Amino acid sequence: MKKLFSVALAALLLAIAIVPASAMPPDPAYYSVIDGGLCWLPNGEALPTRVAAAKQALEWPAPLHLTAACLGQLPKGAPRPKEAITLTYVDTGYGCEVQVGRVAYTTVDYDAIVYPDGATEITCRVDLQ
């Protein structure tokens, strides 16, 4: 009986250890600025990378025009370029999603820069016309 209990407990612990890893959502195939939340910014290989505690700015410079900017530091271990790189949709093929409240806007009009020290930023422009 003890052996059966030990085997069952081992199986349960293994299942618990596996579930969180498989429950993690994949990285998005776009950059994003989430108002009041985190940002997915480019790393040194231009791949979207989760950046927590980033500085955000959302502005409406004109009626029906939204500009969302995010500046943050890449996490340890994320690829960094040897020199600053500037990225656009033409370079990466990734779009930029801006979430304001429950509404998400997608655009390909953005500029991003990744610096050798791991700083990374993006400015996304959304035309709602």
C-alpha cells in the first residue's frame, strides 16, 4: 500500500511540475504596448521580448490618431546587439498592437530601437480613420 501511495504521489508531483510549463502561452508574433501593463519589445534579434516595469506614454496627438511609446530594459539573457539597431515593419515583418482598456489596435506604423546596453523602445502610431 505504501509503495502504491509513493508511486501515485510521484506521478502527481511530476504532473504538477509539467503543467505550468505547458500552460505558458507562446510569445506573441508582434510587439505590443499594453496601457498600464507590460510591453513586448524587440530584442537584439528583433524578436518580441516581454519587458516588465517599462515606461509607457499614450497620446492622442490629433483626433483619431493614437501614439503609444514604451521604453524598457531587456531581461537578463535576452539577445543584445553589438551596436544600436533601428527596426520598422519592413525590417521585421512584425506588427505592433496597442491595447487601451479592452480595445486593441494593430498597426505596422512604428519605429523601434534596441541599444547594446539592453535598453529597448518602440513608438507605435495608430490611425483610426
